[in-house]
Amino acid sequence: MHPLWKPWTEKDTLQLRKLHAAGASVTRAAVALKRRPEKVRVKARELGIPFQTKLELKKRHKEREVEARTAAGLSPIQDNPKHRRR
């Protein structure tokens, strides 16, 4: 019978730290460590290296998009025809 959980080894912890430092998402780290994303997120928080939440990631993406558009001489807000009022 397989255990419901497997304990974290020093090797696992080191690999998690390396993945986080390399900018891996919690999902990619979970796949690499063969663990559930929730467990990886909890362990990272315990180690003091929490992954960003989806809301934080969206905000960072939006900020980068605005910076790129401004640097290209475009309006910082993209005009999306799908969301225009008629």
C-alpha cells in the first residue's frame, strides 16, 4: 500500500529552493517534485519563499505590459474591440 504522503527530504527542499530561485511556477515545481501544487505551496511558505498568487502574477503581467507599450510609444491601455460599448 502506498503512503498518502511522502516526507520532504533535504534533496526535495533544495530542489524546491532552486526551482523557486529560477522563477518556476508552483505548478512546474509540483511536476518536477512529483507532488501536489498545494503541498509545494505550503512547503515553500514554511521555508520563507512563498510563490506568488495568481492575482499577484496577473498584476505583474499587467505592469510589464504597460511598461512595454509605453516603451514602444503606444498607449499604456490596449484598446480591446471585444469590450467596446455600442
